[in-house]
Amino acid sequence: MKQLVTKRGMALIAAAAVAVIGACSDSGGAGQGLTGPNASVSNGPKGSNGDTARTGGGRDSTPKNPVAKFTLTAHVATPRPNAPDTLTTDPVAGATVSVIEETYTFVRGAGGNDTVHITNTVVATGSSDATGNVTFPDLKGASSYLIEAKPPVGSPLSIARIGIGQTFVDPLKLNLTLFHQ
């Protein structure tokens, strides 16, 4: 009995899989394939028929080069105590936010002992306002940055850091969360 139930179950699963594959297939003739309210909408390259399986979907619309310049808005906050949602935060006013440009120099060494030198240069500094925001315009999109938020003097909060590589969007907003030490 156990073997019969298993065979029937497997047959039903196989039949369901074939039905799903057939329903989702876009290899049929006219009128078959993708249907629904947005079946003809294209998120692929210009001239695409909306078939993201062949065109790669949304990745096709991503810029291939970083933006020349971008504006960064850093939002500094701390988790709200006893909030029902762990993502609920309160803004931190008066935090010092630094934008540090990182450059890398690679030096070939004998026998494969290569070295990388990392140079950090502070390119902008600001204080968060009452909403926890501080904005930095005209940053280079092709650069790598370390964004550091230090709490106001005397605060029991920790420092927050986040690194960003090349930037492909403008503007860019980052959230930096300062936790209690």
C-alpha cells in the first residue's frame, strides 16, 4: 500500500510539473506563451518583445558605466527602543559624517608577494540635521568611498561605517545605524 501511494504521488507531481512547464513555455506558436496584463511590456533592451528569458530582464537597463558625479544623502539613525518593528529608527541629529575616498595602489612583489596600499582621503564632512540627514553633492561616481558616522560628543552610541564602490545612480541615499554601546 505504501509503495502504491508513493507511486501515485510521484505520478501526480510529475504530471503537475509537465503542466506547469507547458503553461509557462514561450516556445509555442502565436497566442501561446506569456499572458496576462503585462505580457507585452518589455523590460529588456529596445525592440525586445518582453521575453526576459532571452533578453536578460532588468539587467539590460542598468548603466554599464558609473555616473560622472552623484549626490549622497546619509541618514543617521538609531534603533527605536521597544518598537514593534526592528527596522524602526529615530534620527540622530549632530552626528559627524565623513566621506572618505579610498584609492588602491597595487605593487608587484617577487615570488607573487604582491602588496596593496590603501590611501584614505577625507573629501567631505558634515553634521546630520534634525531629520538625521546630511547631503554631499558632486562626489565622483567612479571612486570608492568609506562613509563614517560618529555620534554626537557624549552620546552612548557607536560609530557606523559603510563602504560603497563605483556608483551607477544619482542621487544615492544610505542609512547608517548607530547602536548603543
